[in-house]
Amino acid sequence: MSAINQAAMLAELEQVSDRYETALQANDLETLDALFWQDERVMRVAAKDELTGIEAIRRYRSARPLAELARERLDRHIVSFADHTAVVNVLFRRVADGRIGRQSQTWVRIEGLWRIVFAHISFREN
């Protein structure tokens, strides 16, 4: 049996990815925080910033404009490796302005729980 894209792992990752998406759109800071690795090495990178460390990510989230959170998921692609690492890519459209964006996340199972260790967000240029 291949250790890549085992059905049970894909199901877990779909569930945790859905949980992240729901928390993001609701601005549920507690859940968002819980889904990220609680470490100074965790990273979130976007066109306007590079955040390193959970504290920097928390500060960003607490100050960001809420109007930009609503989005429609257009596609999701998940690749899992064994039972401990995965990459989740989401293609989305912002409701407010119609911009198309991409979210890439590296998830690692840490102490039995899936956590985002690296996130990247970008938008297409029109």
C-alpha cells in the first residue's frame, strides 16, 4: 500500500481543512490559533508580509480587516504523506472584490494533532 494519499488521511485532512475554512470566515481566532503550530518557527507568508512565529501571526489576525474574510472555495487539492505530513492547496474567490487567490498550507501531525507549520497566501494579478 502506498503511503501517499491514503483514504483515511485524506478524510482527516478534508475535515481539518474544512474546520480551518469555517474558522477563517467566522474570524474564530481561538480555533485558527489552535490549528497553527504553537512555535516561533511557524510561518505565514503573503504578498505584503512574512510572519514568523505564532505571536506575529496572532498579532496579524487580531488586527486584520474583517471585510476581506468572506470567500468562496473554488477548488482544493490535498496530498498526504504517510500519516504525519500533508500539503493542502485551496483556490478561492474573495466575495468583496472577486479577486482569485491561492492558499497553500503544510500540515504536520504534532503530538497526534494536525497543525499548520507553513502557510502562503497569494492573489492573481488581473
